[in-house]
Amino acid sequence: MTPKTIVVLPTYNERENIGGIINKILGLKIKNLSILIVDDNSPDGTWEIAQELSKKQPRLNLLLRKGKRGRGLAGIEGFRYCLNHGADVIIEMDADFSHDPQYIPLFLEKIKKYDLVLGSRAVKGGKDVGRSFFRRLITKLANSYTRITLGMRIRDCNSGYRCFRRKVLESINLGNIVSEGPSIVQEILYEAYTKRFNIAEVPIIFRNRTMGKTKLRNKDLIISYITIPRLRRKND
């Protein structure tokens, strides 16, 4: 029996990308796969575009949130939806094409043997393309900081492109997440790591967005770095 797979796409002001990313994912023609758009009431019309597409595509589901509450929390609500709707496998990815849908079949093959699969820029074959040297340096430093602080033997702790077996998310108390910003990504990973789930990293080429604007602010990064040590104390 083919596992039920839901791809979670958190969105905010992605009108330039939303149609293309949906079509590319569904164009993979993967059996029993659907998409969940979790939108923060985008003022640019992302939600309306998704609504129109959903009228013609039964494999596209929508979840509208009131106000801009952030990608991390959007992912959490998406996970709850997936668990409540019987998903066996849950994939979370960005909607701006920085995470290429071409890797989804690889994730689904790998998840047969692992509990959590990460799209990694830091393993052999992985790359970070199109971003400035400064941005890439910040990412590497942040990754090293997370690995050392949390003691995780994971090469790319900051990857938001990941594939979960249902049991991983079921084991995590999603209502007890202490992070509010980007560090939600690391917190979910750390929860899975400390519960000793089998985690694999597969190489991906991360490409900087070519359309739309990044939503990540320096303020969010600072809050994220401050939160990381709290995750260690939370599980001590």
C-alpha cells in the first residue's frame, strides 16, 4: 500500500512562486501525495491564487491563518493538520523554489529505511547557490553553533527541507514547543534526535530565491540564536 504523503508549504507573500511550485510538485505524479498550503493571510494575493488552483486540483488543500505569525508556527499547524488527516509521511519545504521539488522522490525512497530525512547542504554533493558569501558564512556559523550547543551529530541542523515518518511527529508534543521563530526548525530536529529516531541527510542544492523577497529578518535570527540554549535545558 502506498503511504499517504502530504507536502506542507508555509507561505507569506509568494504570489510569484505559488502556482509554479504547486504545479512542479504535482507534476511529479507521485501516487497518494497531496499538498497543504499554510498561508499567513498574505496581502499580495497568494491565498486567492491557491484558492483558485484548489478548485481544479483536489490534491491541493488550504489552511488560512490570521495575521503574519511566522514560517515556524505555520509548519507546526501544518504538522497537526497532517496528523489529523491520516498522513503516513509528511514533507515540509519552502515555497520559493529554494527547495527543489525534484528531491521529493529521493526523500520518499530514503524514508522507507529512516524515520527522518533532511535535505542537506553540508554533506558531499550538497551546495548553497546564489547567496552572498556573507549569507553563506552566517549559515555555516549558525549551523556550527547549533551543532555544538545541542550536541547533535547532524551536518545541516538548519535545513527546513525535511521528510518525517508519522511516528516522529506523533512523539513530539507540538503544544510544548518553546521556539517562536526560525529555531522551531532546530527544536523539532532536536526533539527527534534526543528520541533516537534514525535520521538521514541527503545532498540537495539550495538555491536562493529568484522571485519575491525573503521574509527572514535579522531580528528573527538573533531571537533564534538566543533560543537554542533553552532547547538543551528543556530536555535536560
